[in-house]
Amino acid sequence: MDKEKILRRLVIKAFHIDRVEVGDKNSIDKRTLTIDKEISKNLVENEELIENIDIKIIKPGQHDIYVNTIMDIIPISTKVLGEIGQGITHTLTGVYVMVTGADSKGKQMHEFGSSEGILKEQLVLGKAGTPSKDDYIIHFDVTLKSDIPYERKLPLSAFRACDEFIQGIRLVLKELDGRDSTESHEYLDKIRPNSKKVVIVKQIAGQGAMYDNQLFSDEPSGVSGGKSIIDIGNVPMIISPNEYRDGALRAMT
């Protein structure tokens, strides 16, 4: 009987965060994530379509606040060894990044339906891809310039700026000693001869400004280095279980 063949090995090491605060530089120490208080100024300078970026920390239970349309909820993960789908990935638990956006006249960043309003009424906690009631949320609110035709370049500028912000945290996360992780999980992509072949078909959006998906970015759930499903013609893509698990697909909605 033929033996199993391991194609890819992925190890995800999680570091839990109990507190998020603002300070003089990005750092992670004793389960506390500190965010550089000056970072938003540099991010605005790098994106000509962005007028302002406001970064706030939403503590657990403090969801009775107004927010602009929620563009995405993003985990903070980074590759330490190997490419997406294999090697070692470090990720933070206990904290997510939430991107919201509108232009300077209040027009929301949406296409077929906006989600501005009181956060506790717009965001369902504890679901796949959303923070739990005990998690911190880093609120990354983007104000884009007004009177610009609504095109892909507007939300993409917000996503790029947020990815650059997260990259600053990723660089710190890369340097953490894996032996200090809160938990570690190993995942193997295997070929099992003579066993059933299982394929999951996932339909993703590739229609326009807020209906886009990014594939195979340089970092898990990232933007930089990735390819838009629209730009590659909405062709079918084959992704391994570990690539999917490691953040090869990023929904830009």
C-alpha cells in the first residue's frame, strides 16, 4: 500500500495579547501590544487620496460608539519562515484591526450597502473572522478626499495604508521567540493514495471597487505583493488547504 506523502508543513504560533496601548514605538512585551502614536502621519503622506487617518483602540465591551462603514476585519499575522502555506507563521490573538472609511464629506466607502452606525449594532462578535467580546480592536479609520469618482483606487488606498500600518507590527512580531508562544499548531498538506479526493469550491467576489479579493500577498491576509482576482481575469485558482489557512486569500470588501 502506498504511503502518505507530505506536501507542505505549516506551523502557526500564536502570541496572546491582554492589553493594547499607544506609545512611542511599536512593541510587544509581556502580552502588551504598543502602537506608535505618530505612525498615522507617515501613512497619510504616502497616499495622495487620503486626507486623514485616525487610529483608536477599542477595548473589550466598549462597542457603543459610532463608526464609518466597516471595510474589513484583519488578523495580525506574519511569515517567519517560508512562503504562504508552509513554514512558520506568527500570529497575535486577542486583537484585530478594523478598517473603516468615508470621504471628507461623509460619503461612505461602500457599493451595495453601507455599515456605518453604532458598532455593537453593525458588527457581530464571536464569528469566524470577527473579534470576540474579549478582544481588543485597533480601529483604523480612513478619511479619503472628496469629489473623486468612486473607483477601485479609493478603497485600495485605504487598504494599502492599513497594510503598511500592520506591517510595522508584523516586523516586531517576526522577532518574537517562537518558544514563548501561547500556543502552537502544526498543519500538514498530505497526499493520501487510494483515498477520496475532496475539493471545496469557494466563490469569491471580483466585480469592482469594494468587491475584490487579493491572492498570495507577501504576508498572511496582506496586500503588498498580492494579485487582485479582478486583475487576473477572475480565472479559477487552486489553493491548498494550508495556503488558505495561512491567509493566501484576502477579501477586500
